[in-house]
Amino acid sequence: MTVDPAAKASPTRDLANQVGGLIAFSVTAASRTVTTIAQRRLSLTETVTQALFVARVCTIPALLLMLPIGVLIAVSVGSLAGRLGAGAYSGAVVAFVVVGQAAALVCALMLAGVAGSAICADLGSRTIREEIAAMEVMGLDVIARLVVPRLIASMFVALAVCGMVTVVGVGACFFYQVFVADQSAGAFLATFSEYGRVSDFAMAMVKSVCFAITSTLIASYKGLNAKGGPSGVADAVNEAVVLAFVMVFVVNTVLSQLYAVIVPAVGTY
């Protein structure tokens, strides 16, 4: 009785292959994005179609998710600030939490969980139907035709969604603090403008774009490498969503630490 060595691939080797393939795919997609835009071969119709699709599936869930998060932040901040006798500084905490962290993370969750799963399922279904193989046989660049438009569309939608989510989150905190907790609107706005910086909002935008790139690349890679029929597509979607969530939080941690080093905190300069 003989055993096929390829059939007993170790988990470590499989993980190394997955990581190496994802890195190689990401580098290829980045280079194809630059060359496609430089050579003016980007399909604007496909890009707009994908942007409208991603916006349609992500915008409303992101706003609905941010409302309870904003209220929860306001309740927690109001309770803690009231105990410490610093209720006037609730705007400063909202500026740090909502603008600096929560808005970008809500945007990331929508892009990874909703848009990423849709992109992976679409490309995975094309793969098992051998549409991708047919495009390669015809000499078409699959990454330039399918991945690049989705990547660019996700980046633009991420900027728009992050801006809207930030407005909704800050608005929810403001209305709770003023109309429910009976705090001073002037004190809230004063501390918010004092501790909230444009650089914080700009960093949230940068984070949202990085999250969109990360989620789209992972979803595209998993979708284009789906195997095993419909069940393989379902497995690829599950793997893409979980991996995207993990990578999003890793990227968020790295960017937050870099921002803390590059931009001094308020009151230290």
C-alpha cells in the first residue's frame, strides 16, 4: 500500500503556500493596477458598476451599525464622565473614539464581511464555471479585467462610507448627550473641536482605504482559487471573510501605532 505524499500536506506547508500565494497575488494586482491606469485601459463601466454595487450593499448596513455604536459610546462616556465630574469633556472622548477608531472599523467590517463575501462569491462562481480559464485561454488579463475595477471601486466607496459613518456616529453622540443626558451643547462642541483634529479624520480615511484594499485582495484571491464546486466557493467565502477580519485588525493596529508616533497627541506640542 502506497501513500501519496501530496495528499498529506502538512498544515504548516499549506499555510505557507496560502500566505505566499496571497502576497504574490497582491503584488501582481498592485502592479497591474498601476499599469492599467497608466495605459488608460481601465474599464470605467465595470468600475462604476462595481462601485455602485459595493455602495448599495455596504452603505445602509454601515449606517445602521454605527447608530447603536454611537449611542453606546455616548452612554458609556456620559456615565463615566458624570462619575468623574468631567461631563463637559464628552466631546473630546467622542472625537477620539468615533473619529479616530470606530468609524474606520465599522467601514472595515462592512467591506470585509459584506462586500468581500460578495466579491469572493462572484469570482468563485466564475472560477468553477471555468469562465476564468476561458478568459486566460483567450489571452485576456483576468486581474486587469476583474480585480482592478473591484479594487478601485472599493477604495472610492470606502472613502464615502467612512465619511458618512463618521457624521452619523458623531451626530448620534451629540444628540444623546444634549437631548437625553442634558449636557451642554456648547461644551460638547468646544471640547470636540479642541481635541478633534483634521489629521484624525484624514487617518480614518487612510485606514478605510487600506481596509478596502486588504479585503478586496483577499476576497479576489480566494475567489479566483476556489475549487471543488459550489461547496468550494462557500468554503472560499468563509475563509476570505475570516482572513479579512484578522488582517483588518492587524492593519488597524499597525496604522494606529504609526500615527501615534508620527502625530503627537493633543497637548504634547
